[in-house]
Amino acid sequence: MKALWAKFHHRRAKSKENTTDFADAIASIAGSGTLKILRWPNYSEFQPQVQEYYDGRNYELAWTRDGKPTKSADALIQMFSNAEQKGLSPADYDADRWQQRVQQLNEIRKKHDDSDEAQATVAQFDVAMTVALMRYLSDIHLGRVNPQMLNFDIDVPSRRAKFDIPSLVDDEFVDADANEINDAVAKLEPQNPMYQQTEQALPKYLQLAQQQTANPPAPLPGVDKPVAKGGEYPALPALWARLQLEGDAPANTPAPAHYDSDFVDAVKHFQERHGLSEDGKLGQGTIDALNVPMSRRVQQIDDSLERWRWLPENFQQPRVLVNLPEFMVRAYDPDHNLAFKMKVVDGEAEGNHDTPMFVRSMRYMIFRPYWNLPISIIKKELVKHLGSGGAAYMEKNEYEVTKADGTPVTGWTVDDLVHGRYMVRQKPGPKNSLGLVKFMFPNEYDVYMHSTPEMNLFNLARRDRSHGCIRLNDAEKMADWVLDGQGDWDEDKIHEAMFGPTDGGEPEDNKQVGLKTTLPVSITYLTANADEDGTMHFFNDIYGYDKQLEAALAAGRPYEQQKVKINPKLTPGETE
């Protein structure tokens, strides 16, 4: 009989002459869903895939040959160790435990140990590698947690159920070298330039975080009032060093002796990257952002990469991408070249009108729409204006009371409105809260993009001021872009549809225009993202979604995956 170490020879389990020395041990582990040597022993969410994988190879060893880890296993161990550079946690894949396990294999091989204990150790190594790899592939492709657990309406569970990990492991990883493994992983990641640029920036921020951990900087002192050009600030050298850290100020240059134009330019650049008012003044908000540790910026990048992975493949390069904490929408041409960026207003956080995160397809537009007031807004906001001067208020704001079929009603009472006996709608026109055009991607939340008469809101740095819908800074430009190639629409015709004919004729109200080609729309939540040139931008966690995600991840594996009922803060129908 051959010594046990000689039986470690790896085969793809395609013939009937397979070794069965470890089959019973592997089958026992693969059928249990628990492996004690793992940092997270419960791998029940992957147990069916693990069993399917080993069943397909007649429970042969996959990751050792002649008692040694295969080149593939060595490459995977290195990949697990580098997981943080992908925004993942190395500990999830036992990165700090593989060296000891490899040592155990070496000892068994050197001693030609064929005891039951040795067989169990070899089998555990193999299954542990398979579990770690399956976890990693699922995490990098689909994210770690179910977004529906966090009130995001994106169906990752159904994608997870269709993800054929056993075949992927067998086809792309078992006999692969390091380059082949890296290429296979890259194909599983979101194929979006913004994701790729954000991921590429992560190692730099990991390094900065490590430097700050080793040598913590003193916080920049606060100010009673903003420091403008020519003003005084007691920590100019420290401020300049902080601005140099991420490239807002030129490297290898001494700090100016005064808060001069060089400081103003550097502070403006920093403010632009952090969604702050770009005035070049050193106010408390800017100082607070400057004092955020790099470890926090790393976490924001990790959170954003996680959310990218939730997106279905057909929405990973959407034509329209709304980033809620950035208060920005991006429009892309069919080749995913950026057409333009535009400021938006989204749901008010303090008013509990958070705009939900979801993906849908834009299917039609409505020029000069009516706005049907939701009953909640009637109760919370309208009725307080309907006292003795109620009729005048209604007329001034161009509200009208109608039956369900749109027939105007006279002689109504406030009680009729509060109890929903009649509807209230705002007539089309410049005063309409939806503006002169809205863009429809049907969803159960009644959230859409639209223009607005409140253009002053776009002068604010923080723009969570709607009831949940997304208001556009230049809706006419969006309409021109959406309708390009969708028929005989041109700029003049679109302008007339919004503002009326140039000859003074009556405009057509509530005009619906269907799109011949629908446009994928992604409403997402990225508090960290790389711009087109790779520059990193960071934004405030306005809805607390980063905090929720981090709490879910901190709970450890198995991360919650079950499908749950979506229960966003936003009540369907309360939008505008």
C-alpha cells in the first residue's frame, strides 16, 4: 500500500479510478454545514454548493497535491490576504489561519502520517479552502448582505440562487495560476468604470489609514467664524499638511505663511470633493471634514463597493445614475461615456422622506403634469393653510379639488379633503411643484425625476429637500438627452412642450410621451466614489445607511440573506 502522502495526488475526478482515502471525511464535513477550524464555522448558506462541488468530483481532494497546497491554493491564500484591497475583510476568508494550516500539512507529509487525525486535518484544509473561496466569490460578485435587509429594493437573493459557484470553482480556479485567478475574479466584479476607479483608489487610502494609525495626527483646531483669504488661523502648517495628504495641495511645497490664495485654492478643491460649499473659506464644516480619519474614508469606500455589487448586471452600467448623498445625477451614452452631470434635490432626511434605493427602467415622460397631492401631504401641510383664507391660498397656488375622474368640485369642505372624499391636484404650469416635465420609471414608491420651480434649492450644498422624488437642476436638458433618437423631437419642440408654443398658443397639459427605447435607471447610495479622472469624493451619510450596513457586517457570518419585506421610511405615494 502506498504511503498516505503519495495519495494526495490531485485529479479532476472525471474517471472511476478515484482515490477514496479522504472521501468519507470530506463527505462528512460537506454534509454538515459546519467546520470548526473556520473563523466563522457556520457555512450553512454555502453548504449545498460545497456538497454539490465535492459530489461532482467524487469527494476527491481539490487543493493539495503530494501533500502540499497546489499552486492554485497558494494563489488563493494570497488573494484572501489581500481582500481588504477589494473592500472585503481578510478575516472572512481565514487569511490569518492559512499559514498554520499549511504548516500542519507539511508536518503530516514529512512524517508520512496516515492516522485518522491526519486524514481529518487534510480533509478540513480542503473543505475550508473551498468554503473560503465560495464565500469570496459570492461576496465579490453579489455583496455580503442582502440589501433587502436594509430597505433597499434590489433583489440579490434571486441572483444568488442562480449563481453557479460549483461550476465556477471547477472551471476557473482549481487548476488556475495567480494571473488566471485574478482575471476570473475581475470578471465577477461590477463592470463599471466608477466602481473600478473607486477600487483602484482603495490601496492608497489603506496606506494613509495605516500611517495615521502609526502616527495619529492632532485634530485641526475649530473656528468661531470662517477664515477667509487674508485671515488668521493658528495651525497653518498642519492644515497645509492635511491638504497635501490627498492631493488637494501640491506635494513637497512648504506651507504658505498666511491664509493666501494657495490655501484658498486647496480648500476649494477639498470642498468640491466633499460636497461642501466651494467658497475657499475655512469654516467649521470644512474643518470637521478635514479631521475625519482616513480609516473612516476606507470604510466609506468599502460600503460603496458593497453597494455596487448589489446591482444586477444590466444595471451596473445604467444610462441614468442618481447618487443620493452626492445630490447628483449622471447620464451616460450607450457606450457608457459620460454625457453630463447634474445637481439634484432628493428626499429630506429629517422629514423622514428618504428617497429609496432601487433600479428600474425609464419608460415615458409627461410634459406639464398635474400634481396629485397625497392624502398625507393634505393632512400634514395643506389643511393648515385652509382657514378663513383657504380659497385664496388654493387659487394662489393653483390647487383644485376634483372627483376621482378629474371633474372639478365646488362646495367642498376641509373634512372632505382630510377623509379623502375628493382629490386635490395642482394645475400644470410654472407654479406646479413637479415643474414642467417628469420622467417616469414606474415603481411602487411613486418616485420619479422632475423639474421644479424652487430653483434656489440648487444653490445649497446639502439638498435633501423633497418629499422623496428627485428634482432636476436642468430638466429641459435631461428631456433633450432622453428624447434624442426617440422620434422627431428636437430642442425647439421640447421647449414648446414645456413652456408653450412661441406664437402664444395654449400648451398641451399632461402630455405623455412613451420612449421607444427604455433607459436603465439606478438610484444608489455612495458616500464614496471616484470621479472620471480617479479623484475620490466623499459625502455625508445623510440617511444613516452606511451606519446600518456597517452594523449588519459587524454581526459576522453568516450574513443575513433571507428575502424580507421592503419597508423603507418613505411611504408610497408621499412623493414630490
